[in-house]
Amino acid sequence: MADEEPTPEEPTSDAEVRDALPEDLNVSEFVGPYVFPNNNRRRVPGYLYLMIGIACLVGWFVVGSDGVLVNVGFLAAGISLILIGAYHLVAGWNLDVDERDALVAATERVAFPVGHASAQLGWRGLLSRPTWRILLYSAENPPTRRGLVLVDGVDAEIVASFTEDNPEDWSDLDGALDASAAPAQKDE
């Protein structure tokens, strides 16, 4: 048998490439609602900073400021760590309002029926109080109104709100939104 040169394969087109998960992967472990982390996790490093800061101060008081390994730097580090730890304890708010509760509060504030909405968690002020930023669109297709509502993440108080007519121009999509919602028909 003579060595035959392999025939070069034609490159696959982008339309033929499909991503697939491995069959042995249990997808049900990863599917579910997303849970935002709670801000009260800041308290853990706060307590650690306080303990290390107190240990630095105790070391400085016991040995004194003229030691080789323990010097004035221990005093400065101890005071700094205690201040940082206190800030972490104060800024470790408990996030009692989840995105669904914030969406309900925002929906009650705006004066139109809500269609699409989006929630983002942010922080405001020096004490990093958690605040939900809720972007709302009216239920029409295309939406005629939109609003932005800031909802406090601790007690669901409305911090600020703003509504306006939707300035986005949807005229170039005439009928495209309705056509994309209809299922595609197969040619047989």
C-alpha cells in the first residue's frame, strides 16, 4: 500500500459549531435563583481586624516602644486595625430586602403597569448602605414609559424615583418585535 496523503477537510462553518455540556454533568445542581450575598459578611473581617489590632496594642504595651521586634509600628498598626475593624462592623448592614421585594416597592411607586424590569445592588454613603437600583419599563410593546427607583436594601424605603416617557426610538423596528415573538415556521 502506498502512503496516501490525507485529503484536507473543509473548515466547518460557524453555523455548524454548537456548544454542549458534558453528558455526565448534572445541570440541576447549577440551575436555580441567584441569591445576592448579604452585606453582613463584612462583620467577619471586622472582628478579625479588631482582634489583631488589640493583639498589636497589647504587644506594644507589654514590650514597650524600644524593642527590636515590637516598636511604635505596633501601636500604629493596632490603632489602624481597630479603626478599620470598627468601620467593617458599622458598614456590615443586614440585607433584609431581596430583589423581589425591591421590585414590588418600585412597582408601587411608579404610576404605570410594569413590563420588563432590572435590579442592581449598589451601596450609598460612607456607611455603604445597600440600595437596590430598579429600572422599570411600561408593559406596552414597545414600552412608552420608563422609570428608575432606588430602594433601600435594609428597610425597603424608597430613596429616590424618576419616571419619564421612553425616549428610545423604536420606529425602525416596525413589526420586528411582533415577528420575533412568533414561532418560526419550518418549510417542508
